[in-house]
Amino acid sequence: MELQIQKQGGRTVHVQPEFSQVGDNRIIGSTQWRDAEGTRQERYQVLTLRDGKIIDMQGCTSRREAERFARRH
């Protein structure tokens, strides 16, 4: 992600990814960074795994939404 931002002429961005396992086959991934104005941005994804491969990815706007989605599906 950092490389793509730099290629488009953006300033260097420090991205902080985190991952936590929810259940046997779900992982919640979160990414945090600051935009050009210094505002903190966050994105969450729920990854569903099967046989060591990602079979589904759902984007969520908050950690709470990601946790609800991971437990529901």
C-alpha cells in the first residue's frame, strides 16, 4: 500500500496493520494510517479462510461491525 501511494506522488505514509483470529476460519484485519491532512483513517476487513486460502473478504467501517459480521457468518 505504501508503495502505491508513493507511485501516485503521495507523501510517505506509515501503515499499521493488525490481525486477530475470530473462530476457526475468520480473521479480522485492520489498517490504520494518517491522510495528507493528518486525519487518522481506519479500515477493517473480515477474511474467511478455507484450506489455507482466502475465500471471502468483507470490508467494514468499524471494529464493532467487523466483529458482528465475523460472528454472524
